[in-house]
Amino acid sequence: SESMILGKIKNFGCKLQGYPYLLCAFELDYRIDESYDVCKHEMLWVKMNMIVEQVLMKEMQRWEHFKQGNKLYYILEPRSESGYTKALEDMLTEIIREFKTLSGESISAGISSRYEEYGKLCQAARECGIALEERCNTGDNSCIFYEDVKLTAHKNYIYNRDMMNTVISKMHALNQKEVVCLINGMFE
């Protein structure tokens, strides 16, 4: 909730100054199941944080991070307006590539629209989630800006990743009848 996020930011003595910001959410490109090693997951976030902090020092005025659920969020206050352009995408692509190199794991980033008020942090988090859902189209290790997908993102339409995985599995198994039934069911 918004109050919880804002509370976390205020309670931890953050460096943010209230300048225009973007929210960036990093998420591993696979689903976590019951047998997943929680310690490994936390260690991946520690590696991720080290990489991000090294890269962010180059371009960002200030930043703060927090973890919520299975996402690691960064509130970014760029040094200049140019921080909202290709330079930001290049920086995030470098982070994703470096994380893959060091950990062997695949991660993607979803980036919100630009906001002036921290009261819009929950909206920014929703935008990050919508951007990350585009991995169905862009693939793993993606850097996806909400601004690039908002025209196609409809609040009543959410990718069903499990359904897509099931369809792909049936296609690999050459089970044409079930594939057709699943696809038809998606449009009913």
C-alpha cells in the first residue's frame, strides 16, 4: 500500500530530495516455486544491489531501493533531464547484462513514467508491473519502459503467464488439439 511504501522511505533516512523520479522494478525471469532456495534468492538481490549501485553512481543524482514481494525497486532521481532518455536504457541494459554475467540468472527491468510526487509511488509500481508483463513479447533480460507499452496495456487485460507456458509446452509436445482449445479459450 502507498502508506507502507512511503513509511519505508521516510523511516530509513532516505537521500531523496523530491525531484522528478522514475521507479524501476527488477524481477527474476522465472517463477519461484515451493522448492526454491530463499537464501539463494536473497543473495541474488544482494549481488543485484551491488551492481546497480556501481552503475547508478555514474548517472543518478540520488536513489533509494526497497524490496517488495519478488521485486527489487529503485526510485531514481536522475542528475538531468537526459537521465530519462537513451542513457537510462543503456544503463539498465548494462545492469541486466552484468547481473547475468555474475550470477548466471536472467532478470528484467520495468520502468514507470516520470512522476513529480512521491504520493504517486503506488501508481509507478503498477506501471512497473505492467511493463514487466511485456516479457511475454520481449523475452528475458529485457528493459521495458511503461511509456513504450502503455498504449497496448489495458487494465482489464493481463497476460496469463501460466497459460502461455502451458500453450508453449503443448506446442513442444505437438499436441495440436489441446493448443487450439487453449488458444480458443483465451479469446472467449
